[in-house]
Amino acid sequence: MTLLKLLAILAALLGSPLFVVISALALLSFHSVEINPSVVIIEMSRLADTPLLLSLPLFIFAGTMLAESNTSKRLLNLTHALLGWMPGGLAVISLMVCAVFTAFTGASGVTIFAVGGLLLPALIQDNYSEKFSLGLLTSSGSLGLLFPPSLPLILYGVVAETRVDQLFLAGILPGLLMLALLGGYSMVAGRGAKRERPQHPASSIGKALREAAWELPLPVIVLGGIYGGFFVAGEAAAVTALYVLIVELAIYRDVSLRQLPAIMVKSMVLFGGILVVLAASMATTNFLVDQEVPTRLFELIRQYISSKYTFLLLLNVFLLIVGSMLDIFSALVLVVPLIIPIATAYDVDLIHLGIIFLTNLQIGYCTPPVGLNLFLASYRFEKPVAQLYVATLPFLALLLITLAIITYYPPLSLFLVNAAG
């Protein structure tokens, strides 16, 4: 049995799909203690009946549609018309566009490939240094993961069994703090950049607003619908998916009927992989709980760490390593179930814990030496990955400062949640 588990781990190292490896380990674990492996299938069936899970495929579909359309260009034109006059305006615009785009697509790789190709030449043309521009786009590729309707926020809610509407609220202030720090640094660094004022600013803004008029209501639909009491997260996802489908297919016509089946397949393959990994992970978690692994782990940690704050410090280090080695979906379903019992024992609020998790995993994407964003940006911009290591360091430092504030000042995450009752 141990040999089979080692073979499963070896298969993972050789590049086998994660859902295959996780499922194999779950089945082998239950078989080793003579529990019927059908527990894994039962867990999958239970997950399929979770109302919250319905929002994932719908938001994934909406995000894929937006990624395949010209949404990024319209957002760029609008923010440039509004903020292009500022010192460092294009850099701030880049941060905002990346954050909004990632919030809806849920994947930093998509943002780097879809938006990076537009923004890098524009930044360099405006006299931003290549080093600054590469660091900005690489580190901001995952910047919107704390903003609703971020898919990782929803996934954490499913795994941790916490309310997604509260997670949506909890991520807003920490996300804005990140934008503020990075934006402030960008404004200072971009003081010498060339800024072209439009000859007729009012008409430029009006034109950009008209172009993006149908996509601007999307955040209002999601947040206003949920917190206005009109619908729950699953219904918000359905309305969002239908709205995006009509806008991109019938109004803007960025996506043709011919492309629609491929987009649906692409989004559902992603969801299918998440569902299988989630089911296998939850089943494995039940196995670990039955074997009292979290309890033993907590007792071991408790021998050396009595302070909640020291635990949070070590948790951050651990999650940064995890975030640099795994994609965010895999990291959530694998690590969250193990950490939650320990964090609860240290009296860490689960909503606050979720924001800490996502912040760490977001930063892990651009953490040397193996952060995923570094390699995606290296491929997209055709630059050596070592050059990107150096370029991202100032931004990484600011993100780590934000992480420290989020970790040790829980009201930043919980203020809006508590205010909403």
C-alpha cells in the first residue's frame, strides 16, 4: 500500500493531472484502513447537492467569456480616459485593470496573457522603465483575487463551509489596501513618465464610457444583487452568466455562436477538475479527521507555539511556500481542511483566515524562485525569469507589508462583515 502511494506521488511529480493523483491517494487511504472507497463517490455526490457549488461553474463560464472578448481593451480605454492625466496614471490604470479582470476571470495567468500584451508596450512607450513595467504586470496579475466575485473566495467558502457573501465583503478593504500601496509606489516611480492629455478630455471620457457601458454594471449586479437581498450567490452567478452571454454575444459581438461551444467546454473542464479535486480532498479530510491527524498536529504545534500571533507568522511562511508551488485552486482544497481545525483552536476567525489564505496564495504566485506568475510572464513577455525575479522585488515587498497588516489587524477584514450584521 505504501508503494502504491509512492507511485501516486511519483505520478504527480511526472505531471499527471492533480485530480487523478488526489483521487488515487484518497482511495488508497480508505482502502488501507478497510473503509469502503465508495466514500469518495459519496462525498462527490454530497458536494453536487451543495447550493453554493452552483455558483462556481456559472462564474467560471462568465469569466471565460470575458477573457475571450475585448473587455480588457474597453476597461483599459475607460481607465486611461479617467486617470491617464495623473502622475504614474498608466501604472495605476494597469493595476486597476488587472484587479478587475482577475476578479472576474479568477486566474492570474489569463490576466497576464490577455492584458499584459496590451499594457507592456503602452507602459514602455510612456517612458516607464522596462524593469518597472515587467515587475508591475507580473505582480499585479493576481491582484484581484480578493475582490468579488473571485472564484477562489467562493471555493474557500465551500471548503471551509463559511458564507461567501461575508467573504466577498471581507476581501474588499484588504484588496483596496493592496491597490493603494501599489498605486502610491507606482505614482512615485512614474513621476517622470510622459503623460499625454487628450485634447478633448470630456469627449474621450464620454466615448470610453459608451464603449464600456454594458460591462460596467457587472460589479453592481453581483454585489448589489446579493447585499440588496435580491438573490443569493448562486442566483447572482446565474444572472451574471446570462448577462455576460447576452452582452458579449449579441451586443458587442466579440464572441460568435461558433466560439460558444468551445468556451463552454473550456469552462466546464476547469470546473470538472475542481469538482473532482474538491471531492477527493474533502473525502481525504474526513479520513484524516477520523485518524485524528489534525488533533495530533495541533498538539505537536502547541508544544512549541503558544502564541496565536506566532502561529499566524509561521502559517504565512508556510502558505507563501505553498502558493509558489501550487495553483491557487489546488492549494485551497488541499491545505484549508488541514489548517482550519488548528486555526480554530488558536481562535482565528474563519473569515479572517480566508483572507489571509488568499493573500498568501496571491503573493506566492510572484514569489521567487518558482512562483507561477514569474514563469507565465517570462513566457508571455519573452524575458529571462531571473530578470523578472529582480523586477518584482519592490512590488513583492509592498505586498508582504499588506499581508502583515491583514494578518495582525483583523478588523481590516472583518469591519464590513460586522457592519453588515
